[in-house]
Amino acid sequence: MDMKLEMTPPLELQTVAHDFADYTKKKRHGHDKDVLDGNKIRQVAGCLPLDMKNRRVLLISSRKKRNAWVLPKGGWEVDETQQHAAQRETWEEAGIKGTITKQLGVFEERTKKKRKLKAHHWIFEMQINEVVKKYPERKKRERRWFTLKEALISQL
């Protein structure tokens, strides 16, 4: 799908933090609605889900790498903003309801062999409001609490 990439203004230029209301039990499937930039690079959105009271972060098991812990993230679709995509993916993959508080950055994903640009990852900080038992990918992923230090080490 050839689409022009329209950037959402930075959160500091927006008037409210983003809350997500569409906590459906069904997961979206496929990549036919994925946002691509002008170079046909896939756009991905995700969250760093934080429990600031207990100073910890919730990570999920990777489906691709055994024993790896990752941030919840996935395709940003044409009918949503980056923030809503990040919240939807965090809901689908980790069962977390929360409020995005700020954008942490945009990071590149490259292929291992040829180092070709594969995707841009839009990552947002999320203050966790609720962790639920029933969510779309509960049978496909584990979730685990980490201290901030442990979470950083797990990504090395």
C-alpha cells in the first residue's frame, strides 16, 4: 500500500495526553493497512509501559527470539495516529491499559545480513493504568515485570 506518511505533532504540542478507548478482545491481522513512508519503509509504534509507583517496567516475551524480552509494538495502521497504534499494540500484546505521557524517540530497525532499513519504530512512554488478565495475545506471550535497570540489561 503506497501511502504518504503524515506525522502526528509531538505530544508537547498537543493539548492532552492520549487515552485509548478501543480495548476490543479481537486482534487486528495482516499488514494491508500498515503505514509506509515515502521510501516504502514500514512504520511501527509501541510503548515503554511504566509503573512509576513501584519503579518498574512490563516487558513481553518475543515471538521471534527465545528467552528475549521486548517492548510491545507493532504496525501503525492508516486509520490511527502513532499514539493510538502504540496503545493498541500494547493492549493486544501485553494487556495493558494506560496513558501515553511522552514520545521517547523514533528508532531504526535494520535487517541483520545486509543492514537494510526495515522499519521505523515510534516509541512512547506509557503510564500504566490497568493490567488485565484477558487480552488478545494472552496465549501467545508471557509478560514480566522488570526494574528499569533489569529492563535495560535485558535489551543488550
